[in-house]
Amino acid sequence: MGEHGSGSSGARPDEARRHNRAALLRRLHVDGPCTRAVLAAELGLNRSTIKAVVDGLAESGVVTEAVPARRTGAGRPSLMVLPQPESAVVLAVDVRVEQVAMSMVGLGGQVIGRHSWNLRRSTRTPGEVITHVAESAQLLAEELAVTPSGAGISVPGVVRRDDGWVHEAPNLEWRDIALGARLAAVLRLPVQVANDAEMGALAEHVRGVAREVADLVYISADKGVGGGVISSGRPLRGTRGYVGELGHLVVRPGGRPCYCGSRGCWETEVGEAALCRALGMPEDTPRGVVVAELRSLETAPVPGPLDEFAEWLATGLVTVVNMMAPELVVLGDLFTALPPGVVGHVRTLVHERSLVSRAVGGTRIETSPLGRDAKLVGAAELAFEPVLGAV
Amino acid sequence: MGEHGSGSSGARPDEARRHNRAALLRRLHVDGPCTRAVLAAELGLNRSTIKAVVDGLAESGVVTEAVPARRTGAGRPSLMVLPQPESAVVLAVDVRVEQVAMSMVGLGGQVIGRHSWNLRRSTRTPGEVITHVAESAQLLAEELAVTPSGAGISVPGVVRRDDGWVHEAPNLEWRDIALGARLAAVLRLPVQVANDAEMGALAEHVRGVAREVADLVYISADKGVGGGVISSGRPLRGTRGYVGELGHLVVRPGGRPCYCGSRGCWETEVGEAALCRALGMPEDTPRGVVVAELRSLETAPVPGPLDEFAEWLATGLVTVVNMMAPELVVLGDLFTALPPGVVGHVRTLVHERSLVSRAVGGTRIETSPLGRDAKLVGAAELAFEPVLGAV
């Protein structure tokens, strides 16, 4: 609590300038180029303030101004303010079970370059992954002639956001890894580490189907099932910076044992292995084959081979919707390959069985337009959060 | 967004004064009497500011100052600042299925007077309850010679917080009732209506076992089962102001049909009726008899008659803990009558089965010290929120 009553009050002018600059950059970064007039209207700032901020940013090369290609209306054309992607670049890394994906992302969200490699059992250790990330990041930065200002890392595990400690990433077989500190040391960058599903939620909120949605849940399946929640516009986080593990809500008491010590977790019933079982395939069928099989079912009728799978997906979703009262649930990653008829069937089941869905006027359930890229996109946005305030 | 960059910046002096007064009152209201020196230290304000605020409040009779009964240390005794309960009074109402409880609560949380009455099928209609609340509130205010400045109402149902609309309160058989507007009209007071479990969480957070706990879940059983969540110190609320309905997470797929359209809801497995079944009693056994039977099992061994009940309670708790990552789960209302051995058994099961509990270093599970009063206490705090800013 500040010293409100003792004379000096309010923000100092340089704080105000920094605040305005960060707000303007965030607007350009998230929503793209626009005119000074639009910036003034949207940010509630007067034209002279906008001019001062834009001039300052133009001088340091963070934005440029240009005549729009297509003029609308008569009169003098309003100059567009364009973010310069190379002026602020971040490194985004999505560590998955079978693969690491990496990208350099510029201001405005443009992917400047990317790189990925597959993981095998021997290359999946924390040490190997950290070394490979550091080497690849350096090569990519040199190749693209960019210097990242920060890094965001998405990990499929139980992560303490405060310091990037990975308590457990079961499908990677990682436990108690100081990933944030170790990567910061080798990358020589500020590093933020987060749970992959939280990154999916952030990506959909900033650049996907959940823009303008304050209450959303993102759920995705890879080897494991995870969920990220944004509630009243803020990421939901529990004690000590841990996010919840939606893949471990219990849908089938007494069901299959899960590595977590429970049985019948949502993950064991709707994760990649469960989908393989539903399709009559071995549990370790390569992802491409699973997706191809799902595509071949595109026009499959309900009832069909995925009925029981849909039932478990719906059961977990009823719990999620009843507990969180979201406006929108986004199904990501492997779930985006589900036949539309199955998704529609799940939508109907949830609405019939969730009193909260009915109360809020029907919770929407959509598949992710970002698909497999969501977590990488989210990791970039995570890295941009401090950068936007510091440019 | 304000006009940060254009010259006038910061809070005006009268805003700062109001802010300081509200902060000081909230401190006294929540934590009780203390000295000016402690107020200055805790609120980060200097002594002259504290003096000005306290003098102003003393002049209008909201606080008094007194020499503490027990002096500590040498030197001139520091005056204690005491909130005056009658200076700001609110009406709290807890509408339950079998009973309405009402209290007048003064600044500092002191219950000045209370009243309650039983509900039967014929007196449980919204119109009857609203009329009875209004008449009783007037009588109670006259009897106590107080004038409430606001009212908080706890209802076991799906409530839209924005305007106190009750979408559905199934165990009361209410649906689509403009409870907030109707009570405000007859009470001629600002009225706030909230879900009862949200009120339980608020009560435990402000005056119960969850003080200083930023991430907590409160779960209670009456006829229904409900849950309230406080996450990062703020109540969790979903779209359009609805809170989640933790009683309707699915614990037993294909289990008993629930009125909500689903099956095997947590409420159908651990609500009052389920507890009666577990005890071998008819489902409509009076509450007092149920509690007496539970008390007689106080030293019952595990395994015992409540084993299956404990299993379902633990199953739901694993889901709640894995989804919300709370530091503390508070079991309220009827759950407070569970034998300690059963609560301990549930605690062990949850810890064994929840990876999130293990990640955060062991989620605590405690019974509510406020017991049956929690929702009434929470309703008073709900009513105080705007009042503290306006005194």
C-alpha cells in the first residue's frame, strides 16, 4: 500500500510514458498495424501523446509509418503505424514428448524462422534437450541475424511458474529439474517456463479462437492430456504458481491405473493411447497414422467406433464446464483431428448434462484453429510479456 | 485506460483520503482493534495520515480510542483504535433448504442479533421467503435499534452475481427469480446475492481457517453439495458472473441420475441423502438424527460403514485438487460432522492419488471451524464490501 495521503501522489511522468508505450506496443503486437487515430481512440490517449510515443518508437526503429495501400474515404490518408518484427525478437520453444519445436518470433507475432527435431529416448533427457535447445537457438539466431530478448518454454508437465522449476513431466520422464535456471544460464536470456496447456490457452486467447473471451478453458491431447484456464481474463494459477492438471480429473473411478497414483484419469481415457485403442490400433501407433485414420472417419456416422471415446471426452468436459463456468472450451492438438460429427456429438452431450452450460446460455466448444502450433505460439507470447514493457 | 501522458496524473487528494479510510476500516473490521502505530506500519502510511483518518472516523462515531486493558512494555500506553459495531451494520441472510437464518452484523464482524425460521414446502416459495425476510429484517432492526446499510444473501443455487438473478436453486425448487431486485425493492437497501458455497469460501478466507491463504476451495454438503473457490486471493467466477458448481462434477459415470441432467454427480454421491444411505437411514432423516449418528461413530475404525462414502468424497477431491491446485481445502457444513478418522482417511487417499497435491507439497484438507454459520458469515462480509468503502 502506497503513501497515498501524504502529498506526493500518482504516477511520475516517466512511468506514465513507459506505461503508454507498453500499451501502444501491446496493441500493435496483438492486433497489428493501425493508424494513429485508431490508437488514440482505443487507448484513450490524446493525439499529442500518441505522436510523442510513436515518434519515439520510430526513432529507435521499433515501428515505421507508411501510407496504407488501400485508401478508404476521401481526404488526406492517415499514416499506418507498423510494428517492425526484427526490432524485438523472442525465442519460443515447445518441448513435446516426440519432438522439440523452436521459433524466433518478431514483434507483431510474425514467425521469422523455425526449427525442430525429433526426440528419442536417449535424446529426451533434460541435459540433452537443454544443450540442443541452446545450440539450435544460437544457430537459428545467427542464420536469421536476430538477437532474441527473451525466451518462453512450453513443457508438458507440472511446472512452478515462479522460477520455471519442473516438478514432474511424466511423459518426458523428467522430475525435479531446474529448467528455468539452467536454460537461462546457457541461453543468457531471461527465460520463462510454463505448462504446455497453459501456453495453449494463452495462444488461443491472444491469437486464436478465444480472442475477446475472458473465460476459457483450453484442453489438448498429445501423449498426455492437459488443460489451461483463463478466468476473468487472467490465467488461473494455484498455490506456489502451479496450474491445475485437468488431465488428471477422475472420470472413471477404478479404471486404468495412471502413473500419477490415481485410476481412470481423463488422460488415460482420452489421451493418444486411448484414441489408438478406440481406433483398434496399437497404443504406440505413430501420430501421422492416427491422424490419417481419424481423417478417414471424417464423415463417419454416430454411433461409430469413437462412441465410447466421445462419452469419456464429454464426461470430463461436463466436470470442467460445471467447475469453471467458461464461455468457451477450445479443444487443441490431437483433438483437432477428431471427425466433426464426433465433436458435434460431444457438444450435444455436454450441453444436455451440464447445468452450468445451460445457465450461461450454452458453453461453446470449438476446435483450435492454431492446432499443433498453439503451444509454440503461446510460448512466444509468454516471452513477449516482459519484453513489451522494456522495449 | 486513463489519460496518463497528458499532464494531470494520479489520484486526487479526496480519492486518496477515501482510499486510506477504507483500507483502515477494512483492517479494523477484519483483524480487530489495534494501535495507531500498528495501523501505520501495516498500511504503510505515516502517523500524521493515520491521525487524520482516525480523528475523522472518531468524530463521526465509527471508531473510539481507549487505553488497552493490559499494558505491554514501559512508557506511555499506545491508544487502541476500536471499531464501533453499531456505526455500520449489515443484514446477512442464509437461505437454506430447511431454514432461513438471518443476522445483523456490526463493523468488526460482531453479530448484534439473529433470527431464524424453518421452511416447509408451502413457505419455501420465493414470494413467501422474500416477504418473511423483509418482515423479519424490519422487526430485528427495530428490536436492536440499528439501521442496516446493505444486505448480503446466500442462496444454494446457480446465481448470476452481476444482478442477483437466481437461474436455478434446485433444492429450493426455484428457477429464474430476480431475487436481488425483488429483495432490494422490499428491503430498500443495496442487496447482493451470491451462491452459498462462494459465501462459505469468503467466510473461511476472512474469518475462518483460510485467513492468509490465497488459494483455497471450500466444499460443503447440505441437501446439495457446493463449492467456492478463491484463487490468487480473488473469488473464481466464470462467464457472466456465474460461479462453478462443484457439486456437479461427475464422479461416477452412469451412476444415479441427478436432477441436473447428468448422472453420478458428486452431489448424488456425497450429499445429505447419500450420507443417510451410507448410514443405513432413510434419505429424508432429519439433520439432527444424522449428525447424532455421525457423532456416535466418532471413534469408528476404518474400514467402517462410511468407507464407500469416503471413497466418493476422495474421488471428487482428487479432481478438485488436480484442477485448482489449492493450498487448502475446507470441508464445511454437514461434512464437519464426519468422524475425524474418516476425514483423515480421505486426506490420505487424496494425497496418494493427486499429483498436484504432491507437487505443491501436500494440499491441506481441514474441516470448517465456522461450521453451519459459514454462509451467514460470508453473506455479512459480502454486504460489508461496498459499505466499508462508503462509511
